[in-house]
Amino acid sequence: MSNGIQFDPAAIRALAQILKDTDLTEIELVEKDSRIRVARTLPTPAAPAAVQMAWPGGMMAPPAAAPVAAAPVPVPATLAEESMDLAKHPGLIASPMVGVAYLSPEPGQPAFVTLGAKVAQGQTLLLIEAMKTFNQIKAPKSGTVTRILIESGTPVEYGEPLMIVE
């Protein structure tokens, strides 16, 4: 009798290829009491390069960033403290999947929501593209967007804080 998890090496290779093809950093499959996680680390680029992003409607260059006046943000004692506080925040919108987050429906279009915007339960807050599918992330409750914790085009991990709606 074997106590180890039975796995198919070809399936692991296929998952690794998906990581490579999609620029994701990890994939995890869970079925009953079995779990397979395939992860990789990406080399850090020396300088930012222009990239092509997949937006609804086709491949396009990323929109030019508009200058935005930054509001003063209180600086937490440590980044770890802020992460712990965010994880416990009742208005936290966390990523339900690994993918790339987009704040607007298409390049050059206004964002779904902005800082200070009033949102209704079920309203689309952002998109997460995973495996060439754009998934709408909707507000779980009505409230006001008090923090946007990511930038458009940012890769996100499962459980990563995206926004705060109070």
C-alpha cells in the first residue's frame, strides 16, 4: 500500500508549460485530500520594458499613465504590520485567483472605480485575467472605495489584497 500522492509526470510538465506560457508564478490543483502546486520564480528585469497586454477586445499596448496627485498615506511601522492589518480588515477585497489585475475594461477607458467612489453590491471593481479569461471581481457589499492597493496590469496572487471597500 502506498501512502504517497500519486501524480502524473506529464500533467506536472503540462502545468509547468502553462506557467511558462501565461507568465504566472504558480498553479495549485486541489482534489479531495490531494494537492499539487507548481511554482516558479521569475527573474527580475534590469529595467522596465514596454509590454503588450491582453485586454478585452484584443492585444494592445498599455495605456499611458496619467499624472495623478497622490494623497498623503500614513506609513505603517512595518510592511508586515500593514499586511496583517489588511488581512483582518472587514472591507478587504482579496484576489480569488492568480492572474493579472486590470482596473479598467480596456486601455484608455476610465477605471471601473476610483478612490472615494461609492459602489453597490455586485458592481464590477476590476478584472483579473487568468488563462486568457477576464474574470470580473465584484463588490461583495455596498460602500466606499477607501484604498486601491494595486496598479492596472499588476500580476496578483491568490489572497493578495486588492482594494478596501468600507
